[in-house]
Amino acid sequence: MRFIADFHLHSKYSRATSKDMDLENLEKWAKLKGIKVLTIGDFTHPEWFKNLKEKLEPAEPGLFKLKNSGSTIRFILTTEISCIYSKKFKVRKIHI
């Protein structure tokens, strides 16, 4: 069985990301590409979190779906950590 997921997405609230990166467009393009599960990055952003609470509802444990969509596309809430430090007089940046 083939299962396609995208575990690295950002919202429209992230730097250098399209203003069209909203839930409806994410779901639309996931359907077109055959993706079954998408992550919802940047969910700690206050405006994005408010939007997520309004438009998503629980589906299976740990997964969400768009309210009233009837779609099988599922969403997982995620965030990233940027670690910036210096080592041997050089700045190091790790994006996880």
C-alpha cells in the first residue's frame, strides 16, 4: 500500500511563504498530488492558531480534518525549532 505524506510545510505566517498557504489551498493541492497527510507548521503563531481552531476538527487520534469538507485529507500540528549558537568562533544554525 502506498501512502504519501508531506511533513515539512509552512503557513502563510512564515517568512518567505505564499499568502495562499491556507488550509483550503493546502487541502486542494494535497488532493491533486495524492497526499493523504499534511503537517500544519507554525501552529504557535497566534493568528494561525486562531484560524486552525475555527476551521479544523479532530478526526483520528492526533489527526485533524477541515470542518464540513468530507475530505480524507488529514492534518498534523507541527512546529520547528531554530538553534543558533557559536562554536569555534563561527555561528552555527540548525533548523529542526
